[in-house]
Amino acid sequence: AVSKTGHRRLVPILPNLRAWLEPYRGRTGPIVAYKRPNMQLCRLGQKAGVQWRHNGLRHSFGSYRVAVTKSIDQTSLEMGNSPAMVKKHYLEFVTEEEGKRWFSVVP
């Protein structure tokens, strides 16, 4: 309902996302109790001695998605960013194979 750009995000439900969401099928409302889950991940990382990058999952999604789709435009549409923003922040050097492995992580 609210986005910084005023545009909706068209996120595809890939097979691994479907597997993660399956336990919540039919439920309504938030599936995470925290207002800012990323901050909880940062705290958990600190406790575990792992440095958690701010927006690390978002950056990973962007980088791996571009590697798999080979499309900055498609990735920008899915992320709700401009193509210029995707080029600037999410064009990390990752291979298509690494992207496929990222999107094959399931519970």
C-alpha cells in the first residue's frame, strides 16, 4: 500500500519463495512480528558473531536476480527501483550459477 517510489513491486513467486510461504497459506496479517525485521537480523548476527549487512537480503536478491534474468529492467520492476538504481547498487559480480543456487534455498 505504501512505497517510497509510489509504484507497486511486481515480485514473482519463485518456487523457493513458494516453499518458504507455504506454511502460512490461508493465514492473514503479518507473518513476521517485528516492525523492522532487518534490525532483528542485525541483532541476531551480532549475537552469533556474524556481520549482517544492512539490507543484505535485498542487495543479494537484486544482484542474484540480475545474474539469473540478465535483465536490469525486469529486476528494477520487481524491486520497485529505477534501472539506474539497479545498475548502481545491484550489479555485483555474481555468476548465473551462484544466482541459481541463491534462488534454490528452501526450508
